[in-house]
Amino acid sequence: MSVRQRFHERLRAAASTTELTPHPKPVEFAYRTGFALQTLGYLMLLISQGPLWCATGYTLLNAGVLLSGWLLQVYMSEIRTFVLVAAITGCLLQLTGIFGVLIVGAIWDIKYLIPIGLGFVLAGALGIAGKEAFCYRLREGWYLMPVLPLMIAAFLVQYATGFAPASQVLIAAAFGLQLSFTVRKFKMPFAAACRTNNSSAGA
């Protein structure tokens, strides 16, 4: 049995013994708004015309992941802890990189903290997307899993060499997947149940 299969079995076992109370509609709307912010973040990076556009895109991605992560309901508390720790760590790394560049200039080991920090935030985003893919069959969550790490790797290459085409292609892929994911999520009923194989408990 693969690691993914073992994890799914553990998650299904937790779902069979735990019932989650659905969010009130305003809270659920806020949770889903986090996905919309992420979509806008990818769009800003895709059509970026300079540093301010990139900074706006990063900020929207950070805010979206933090918002959805804070409101995330899961059967295993470790998932929410991972999402929040990854997102907060990523934000702190980005801030360190930004202020480091402003204070001491674009030193190699300072400026690279910015895309590395975004990588941590997107690791948190994948935790949320994986939960939605598992519970609600939003397959875009699974498809994002190889795309986002490759996108961060492409960002690092771009920072080092200035080569941008690879990152642009991957940003476009991430934007398309996140947009589809967000639209499908907003179309779902606010009190939709988690459709695991062994549980019909609300999620």
C-alpha cells in the first residue's frame, strides 16, 4: 500500500468516527473567498507588468491561503496545523526577504527567501486543495500538486538566470486549475457533505 493510500485509509477512519458541523453560510463564504483570492493572485502573476504586480499577486496568494487555512475543517487536525504552519512560515520568509533586500540590497541568500517563502505558502494551499479533492472530488486539487512545486522551481530559476518562459507556462496552468477549482467550489451547496467512501459525515 502506497503512502497516499495509507493516508487515505487513515483519513477515512477518522471520518467514520468524527462528525464536523458545517460552517454557517457567512463563514463558508469567507472560506471559499480564500480560493478566489488565490485565483486572483495567480492572475496578477500571469499578467504581471512589474514588481508591484508581482507583489500584489504574492499578497493575494498569501491572504487566500491564510484565510481558507484558518477556516479549514478537517477530520485530522494535523492537516490544518500543517497548512497554517506552512503558510505563516512562508509569509515570514517573504517578509524577511523583502525587508532584507530593502536594507542590505539584493544579496543572493536574502532575495531567494521570497520565492522560497511562497513555496511554503503554496504547500499550505496544497493541503487545502487535497482536502477538497478528497472530500468533494475536485480533481483540480490533485492536478495542482505537481504544478505548484514545478512553478516554485521555475521561479527560482527565473530569479537566478532571468529565464521566465517556464514560470509563465506553469503560472498559466496553476491559474487555469485554480479558476476551475474555485468556480466548482462556489457552485457547491454551502452544507455539502464530504463524500468519502466510508463516511457521509458533513465536512
